[in-house]
Amino acid sequence: MRILDAHCNLGQGYGCSQSADELLRQMDANGVEKAVIVPADRHTAVTNSEGNDEMLAAARSHPDRFIAFCTASPWYGPKAIDEIRRVFDAGAKGLKLHPVLQGFTITDDVARPLIEAAVERGRPIYFHTGTPVCSTPFQLAEVAMRYPEGKFIMGHLAYADYWNDVESACQAAPNIWLETSAHLASVIRLWTGQAGAHRVMYGSDSPHNDMPVEIEQITRYITDDDTKAMIFAGTLERLLEPERWAR
């Protein structure tokens, strides 16, 4: 079964790091075909351009293995908009925003210009969600309802104690997708049943989480092969290449 990983970190982070070669070896060992890569902590918080360039370089070197997502802190204002437009033009496929590392709430006005720039380009936006100060499901639903043409990924499925709000958020905003990393198998199975496999995508958050464990959360506890295929590959592919799947 094909596996695409919707969330992996590259670069030097706080307490852990991962190079492109290290990630490739881990992917090969676990049968992962492709992975979305995002900049590690310092590059997410401060040195956005440097981290984005690392993601773009890795994706250019391994176009069949890596999918680059970019980031920019909304506090950089117009410079942040220029940065994400630059990396979108250079081939980045999405935007990651991290309220904890970047110090904002996703419903704040400071975040609007970045969100709107990604929505205008048709790029999905991955939000780190979970227990505050992370984004909550209802905050993400508010943003998604504000931009119904946008594509919003609920990273980590609101780990850990806000997962009860996921169902209502998904019902309110059909343009929210769910990424599984760090959560319990029981929660993944529950929300796959509630939201539908077409809105759920596998992610590991490597190296913060163990990739084979994250994969086993799905292979062991999701029994239907079509559902597993959608979670492991179909959902992400359809999100990133909607025109291909519309044919």
C-alpha cells in the first residue's frame, strides 16, 4: 500500500534535528513513498527564509520523494507576504503556521494577510492544533468559514484534550482536513468514521514522533483497505492535486 507522509520536519530543531538523508533512510525503512517537509523550530520561529530555502533545495534534489511546505511568521508583516509568495513561485506546495512558535492566535488580524495570500494561490495551510496555546478546532473552524475557498489542515488532530471539538469543527467547515500525527489510534479511528477517510491524512511529525509507530496506528486499527489507502495517500494527493482527480 502506498504511503505519503503529510508532515515531517527537516533541519535543526529544539532538542532534535533531521537531515534530508536521515529522513530518506527512515522513509525507505518504512515504505514511505513521499513526505511533506516543513522547516524545523528555529526556522519556523525566526529565520524563515533560510528554512524555506532548505525545504525547496531538498524538494528539488528529490522531487519524487519530498513535497515542500513553507512558513513565515505573521509578525514580519509585508516581508512575510513577500516571502511566501517567493517560495510559492519557487515551488512550495503549501504553508505551515505554528501559533506556539510564532506567537499568535490564528483568528487574530495579524494572521489574515498570510492566510489570504495562501488562499489566493490555492495552497493548503497546515495549522499546529491542540491544547492552547496551540490553535483549537473551533478557532480553525472560524478561519475556515471565513475563507470557504481555502484548504485548511488540522495538524495533530487537536492533540491532546481538544479532540472532542473536532466533529463540530468539521461539520461547520467542510474545507478542513485532519492530519493524524501524535494522536491515539482510537481517536484516529473515531474521526475517520465521523468525518470520512477522504478528510483524514496520515502524518508522522518525524523526528518528534516515531514513524513506524505512527504508521501502525493506522495499519493495526483501521481494518478496511480502501479506508487505509485513502488515509495513507489518497487524501493528500487529492488536496494537493485537485485538478488531476477531478478528471
